[in-house]
Amino acid sequence: MPSAAPRSLTLTALESLPLVQRGDDLAALLADALQREGLGLTAADVVVVAQKIVSKAEGRTVDLATIKASRRAVVLAARTRKDARLVQLILNESKQVLRVGREVIIVEHRNGFILANAGIDQSNVGPDDPDNHALLLPANCDLSARRLRAGLRSRCGVAPGVLIIDSIGRAWRRGTIGQALGAAGLTALADLRGDPDLFGRALRSTEVGSIDELAAAASILMGQAGERRPAVIVRGFPVLAANGAGAVTLQRPEDEDMFR
């Protein structure tokens, strides 16, 4: 069982990370930034990183000139007013299309996420011809988190929790919010069923998406535009786990989905 809710958390954004390039050792870049900024790292800390720098390091940038749009992509592009090549990438990265609207295609991603445009982004991708390049999500976000955790263990001598996050919209709420895509060394879903409430009544259905809550907090420091703060160090987060099941734990099975 995770410990009780903390009284305080400390979140510190790293400000000296260089622009990440394809093939970069992200653990090494983070370790160097921690040293430059005089920040130690312990096994009880959580390193939260933006999906974008993970995808860049893993070479998930795509030149749209290499993409040939199918007939279906062309039809959807006309409905959504999007580049047909970008729509083709969305289809390539998706299990199924769920909804189509102006400027947006809601899909079930190959990783199981339900999100807009398969999480494909063109902001902050790179300075050269950004309108003709796009960035895909990591092929396996939980695996990416585990690899980064192992790299930090090698570089820093400790294995902190690792969280990969992105800004994602919600079906019935305006505005994006930070959400967990990949996790390692963390309790993704804190099960409080059976715990007593303030008056001793046992909780019957309370499960807390603890890593999504942390993702939202870290996203405040990262920002959404040109802040260049893609990594946040968290101290005091109470739900670490040596072998956490990853962010995939938060995906609701389709037989529990009341809306599809």
C-alpha cells in the first residue's frame, strides 16, 4: 500500500538541458544538467520528462515528404482541414479512429491511449522546416521509462522513479493537462479500496491515478511554449514502487468503457 498523502512536494525544473537530438543519451544529458545545477538525485526522487525529448532521442521525427497519403487519409484530411500526409501518420499510429471533427481526429493509439491525432505533434520539433516534420510518440512509453531509469542508475548510482508525460486534452473539459504516458519505479494506480475515510467508513471504489496527478503538477513547471524546461525533479512523492506496472495500468479495458 502506498503511504498517506504527503503534506508537501518539491518540484524543480531543470533549466540547462540542451536541445535533444536523435541518438542522444538522455540519461547522460539529465545527469550532466543535475550536476551543473547543483541538484543531487536519490532513489526516492522522481524524474519527470516531457515525451517530446524522449521521442527526439529515440529518432521518432518523421519528414512528411517521405509519407504517401492513402485515399482514406485524403478524405479525412478534407474533413479535418489537416495535411493528408499528417493524417496518414495518424492512421499509421492508430488501432482505430473513434471520432472525426474539425482539426482533430480522436483515435485509439497503438499503445492503447485514447487521444487526439495519435499524439503526433509539430510544435517544438526543430528549427529546420518545422511545418514539414512531425514527432511521433515513443513506440513503447513504459519501456522508454524503464530504459531511462536504468540509464540514470548507471550514471548517478541510484534508480529514481521515472515518468514520461505529455499534454493531452479531455473529452468533456477544455484545455490540455499533463498526463502520464510511461512510468517506471512508481505506483501508477494507488488502490485505496478498503481504507477508512475520515469517519471510519471503508472506501469501496477509490483508485487514484497517482502518476497522472504528478504529471499535471510537473506540467505546470514545464510550460507549453518556449520555456525549455522538459525535465522536472520531484521530491516527496510517496508512491514509489520497485517494480511498478507502468502507465499502461491506467488504461481502462474496453469492457469497462461505458462510452464507446
